[in-house]
Amino acid sequence: MSKMNHINVIEKYQEHHTAVHNLLSSILSCFANEKMFDQNEKELVDQLDSLCNYYPFVSLLYLLDANGKQMGMNIYSKKFKNVRKTGQGIDRSKQPYYKMAIASDSIVVTEPYLSSIRRELCLSVSNKINRADGSIRGIIVLDVDLATIIDFLTGNSRRVHFDPYFKTIYSIIVIGFFSVALLLLYLAIKECWTVLQTLINGHADKLLPFGVVIYLTLALAIFDLGKTTLEEEVLLYKDILRHSSTRRTITRFIAAIIISVSIEALLMIFKSALQESGENIIQAVWIILAAGFLLLCMAIYVYLGSKAEVALMNQKNNKDL
């Protein structure tokens, strides 16, 4: 549940490309007009603030003349605090949003790029404004935060506010897992010392080392569960709307359980063989068969899940076409 990295943002943008462009075009078409070039800075700030109340992904507004030079300072949204205002007189005629707007009579949207202000991926949507005689009055440019607009469109913006609480709870659970794993490691070391003492005293018990292996196996399983929880729920970004993300989490948890159960079953078999009584051999065999069956079920689940996701993506692409 961590923040989306740039690769995640680009993937989500490609998935919702049409929706993003349509939303930005509709916003600027209702927002942009020739009167904006006659407004002072305070009026532009008020206009941008009212826009940000409805669309929190809006970051920046600025106006360009027909030659691509910026008219006035950058107008920042409310989330930019204590930012030094710059931009007036800067030549932006080389920028894609200027070239695209000049070449088109409709609203244009750039491809994602790295913002020089926040170092986050953003988009620029621009619109060429013409006078009544057909000459160019100027160009209105609006910068938006790409990750925020994706969250806005997918309905993920509310869940983001709860992320710190979710991470705190998962972190406490992870600490509990790691504490138990450390305790088991301590017991394993203590058991090793006991085995060493019996060897020194000449009272070797061939079954005694199995206690060490059991403690280590349990420590490995619990540590792996804690590590998986830490990575999946705290450190890595998890897209709950994507089937592959949920499938990956389930697969990792089941794999950790299968490994632990299989090791315990093998230990039971070896212990029964050393005892020469076969006391638990049948139960161990059943456990191994159950672990194998669980592994087969997991393979079928992963295969069918991937096939279903491909089918859903193809269906969505066909609708877009």
C-alpha cells in the first residue's frame, strides 16, 4: 500500500489514457477563455483555487503569448506552500505543450514528463485562444499531477488517506512475526548448545538434533510470512484493482506455508526412520500429499488467474477500439 512509483504511474496512465485525456480536455474547455489574459494575478489565483476544490490533481496554471513567452508568474495551487514565484518572461516556445497547441485548434495533452517543481510525473494540458479576427491571443497551460489524477479517476483517493493507519497496523503485525522468529532462533541456539553438551558428555541422542531443525524451520516460516507482509503491505505499492497484485500476494503466502509444511513432513519421516518404529510415517506421508495437492491447486490458480486477467485486458482494449 505504498505510494506508486514512476513505473506504476506510467502503467496506470497507459491503462486509463483515454479517460485522463477526456477529463482534462473537458476541464480546460470549461475553464479557459480570452478574459483570463486580462485578469490580474489575484483573480487568476482565486480562479485556480476554485478549480482545485473540485479537481485536487491540478497543480499549476500559466499563460503564454503567441510567441511562447510566459505572461505573468506561475499560479500555484494551494498544496504548494512557500514556493518562490517564477516564470514571467520565460521562453517556452520549445516545449511540447506550446508546439502542440499552436498546431491544433483543439485542446491538447502532453505525454507524461517529470515536473521540475515536485520531481513527480505530470501532464500539461494546453489550449490556444484566438481573438475574434482569428489571430492568436495566447495559450493557457494547466499542469496536473499524474498520480493524483489516476487516483481520482479510479476512486482511490479516499483510500490513500487511510494508508498510514493500514501501514501502522501491518508494521505492528510484522514486528510480532519477527519477534517470534527471533525467539525461535534463540530456542534453536539453546537446543544446539544442548546437543553439543550431550556430544561432549558422550550421551549422543540421534533424535535430539531434530528439535533444532524444527525450531529453525518454524523461525524460517514465520520470518518469511513477516517479510512477505512487510513487502506486500508496507513497502511495495499494491494495486487492489489489478488481479495480478492480489494473485502475487496469495501465491507468496501459500508458497511459504507449503515450504514449511513440507519440511516438517520430511522431518517426521526421518524421525520415524531413525526410531525404526514408523510411528508417524503415515501421517507424514499424508502431509506431503496434502502439500503436493496444495501446490497443484496453487499452480492451477496462478494459471487460470493469469488467463482471466489477459482476457479482461483484451476485452477492455477491444472496447477502447
